[in-house]
Amino acid sequence: MIFTSLAERCELCSFVLSRILLIDFQKRMKPYHFPIIIEHDSDGYFVSCPVLQGCYTQGDTYEEAMTNIADAVQLYIEDVLARGGSLPEIGTISLTTLDLEIAA
């Protein structure tokens, strides 16, 4: 490959370096699966992540609520890690119903 200018060489080197760094970063990534609870009512959607105490958000639509909880969880984790903390152990969460007979 013949370069016509120093700028082209620098641009290629920058591109190659960015790809190497991205690959290295992706190798260090570990997938986590955070349970969330989504509730819908007349005001929209309320979403919480029960394993991250106090991590919740809302949205007018389901999609907006999902985007917002992803942002909230990411910010929560960044804050915990920045303060030297660690991610919580994620155990099993069961979702069930409670059947009661209530006098009306």
C-alpha cells in the first residue's frame, strides 16, 4: 500500500490502534444478566432492578423504560466500581402471585 501523505499513514495507524484496543476491551468484558421488574399502569412503565437497591426508572413507553433502565443500571455500576465497590452476586429471583380472599 502506498501512502500519498503522512496524514494518511497517521489515519491508518490510528484506525489499527483503535481496533486493537476495542478487541482487547471486548476480551475483558464479562456478560451480566440483571433481573428487572416492569410494571405498567395508566402513567406509563415503572422499571426496577431488585439486585441493585434503589435502581429504578420509568418511561412513557415500554421501549423508553427499557432504555432508561439500561442507562440506570450502567450508571449504578459505574458509580459502585468508581468507589472501589464490587458488583453484587446475582442469585435466583422468583416471580409469583399471592392469592388471597378479601372481604369486599
